[in-house]
Amino acid sequence: MNAFIQDLPKVELHLHIEGSLEPELLFKLAQRNGISLPYASPEALRTAYDFEDLQSFLDIYYQGANALITEQDFYDLTWAYLERCKADNVIHTEIFFDPQTHTERGIAFETVIKGIHRALQDGETTLNITSQIIMCFLRHLSEDSAIETLKQALPYKEFIVGVGLDSSEQGYPPEKFVRVFKMAKEHGFLTVAHAGEEGPAQNIVDAIELLGVSRVDHGVRCVESDELVARLIETKMPLTVCPLSNIKLCVFDDMSQHNIVSLLRKGVAVTINSDDPAYFGGYMTDNFKAVSEAHDMTHQELAQLTINAIDASFIDESTKREYRSRVIDYVARFS
Ligand code: ADE
Ligand code: ZN
């Protein structure tokens, strides 16, 4: 099964680029930028990655992002992630970035977006990986700050396909961002939102109804409402599920308790994603393997996860058709 997973074409729809900053690169950037770190080595930093919930992770994640200063830093970060994509046969990726994490500490929006965009362009030409960028608003910051961030994004509109919502879910419900999401839609951005990761099923309903999202990020707490699960199936609403993340942040006790496979078998459009792979112990292949090791899955079910991701992606229909046939050919060849 692991050989099947290794070469299975994959599509990632939930990846925070700042969460792909490996300790080794973090140390290299900190040295390049003259920043001192409260850890002696990358190994010592890695031992601090022991989280009890989302907030305990976010505190360390925002600290790590402080090492990113120049356009070249954002390029190097994105390029390192794309090389991991290549190794895992990720053929398309839609990456999140958190502009406010950088603009709040004086880094220009332009510096961040240009570095990420240039690396993604090189990834397309030299690694043959297609991609999109989604910018997320931090839900623990104000609505005004989100609106200001949207304004900063407008000159780079052609680089950004959509807007999302991330950071602490508890206490910061979707309704706080109704106006800025409406403005973003008027400017032509698609919308997604983290909901039902740590927060209740009602956040998923509100993300759909109040923010008009095309996908729900995480969404695993949908099982608290049978009516909501039925609606997700009926409307084919995709969930970008992040299995290793959910274990690391104690959303589930262990992978055998995870609900992704039971949701898949019910007909929910679930997908597998890595979220913040440098912090959660694995990229796409690792996530697929962890799920398949804990649940007895067929080749067809594993391939369905990629088909769901292709269907849910923000790429054009002809590329979707080409990617679907790559997956179907792969399964046929393997059997
Ligand atoms: N930012 C980075 N990773 C996140 C996650 N899993 N949930 C919410 N915000 C995030
Ligand atoms: Zn996330």
C-alpha cells in the first residue's frame, strides 16, 4: 500500500506556507538576517513541537515566522516546500499565506507576495507543479485590519485566487468577517475558511451561510450534526482535512479515532492535506500513509481522496480533466 501511496498523484488544498518552515531553514534564515533564537539547534527547536491544542501551536508558529524578512526568504521557503511536493508527487497545490503575520511586524505585503509568487512560477516551469495562492485573514485580529489587508492585496489581485480565515477559532466566529468576505467577493476573490477544527459545527454552518465559502478547511466537527453531514453530502461541499495536524493538536486522540475515512464512505467530499507539515511531522505522503495505516483502505478509496481534491480545486476545467485521467490511469496501471 505504501508504494501505491508514494506515487499516487496528489493535490494539496490546505497548506500554510509559513507552516512549512523547517527548523533547519529557520536557523539558516535567522543567521542570514541577524536574528537570535531561543534554541541552541534545529533539533532543540523540534523538541519544542509538542502541542496540547491549536493555541499552543500558533504561539510557536508565529514566533518561527519572525525569521522571514526578505523577498528571497519567502522565495526560499516556498521553493523548499515545492521540492517536497515533487518528492511526494503533488501535481497541484493551493497555498495559504498570512499577510498580517508579516505586515504587523513591518514587512511589506509586496515583499511577501512577490517572493511566494516567483517561487510558484519557477515551480510550474521547472517542477511541473501548478499552484494557486489564497491569502488568509487572522481571525484574532480586527475586522479593520482584515479590510486593510484586503486593500493591500488589490494591486496583486492576479496572483491571489481567494481569501481564507485562519488562526484561533475559539471566540472568533465567522460572523466577525462577513463584511470583509463580502468585499473580497465583490473584487472577484473566491472564499474558504477554517471552521469546525476546534470550534463547533455551527462555525461550519456559518462559514457556508454567512461567508459563502467554496470549501471548508478542516470541518471534522461536522459529525456533531447529522443534518449538517447530510447537507455537506447533498451540496458536495469539500472539506480540506489535515489528519496529522488533528492528531498533533489533539483534535483526535489517535489516528484510529479520526473520522476522515468514515466521512469518505458516507460520501462527504473529504481531501487529505498537510496544514503545517514542518510542525506536524509530515507532508502529503506521510498524511496518506498515516490514514491508510490506521484504517483499512482500498486503492480506489485512496485515489478518491485525490479525485475529491481535483474537483474541489480552483483550477480550470480542462486541467481538472487532465489531472483526473492521470489518477485513473495510475490506478489502472497499478492494478
Ligand atoms: N494557522 C496555521 N495552521 C492553522 C490551523 N491548523 N488552524 C488555524 N490556523 C492555522
Ligand atoms: Zn490550516
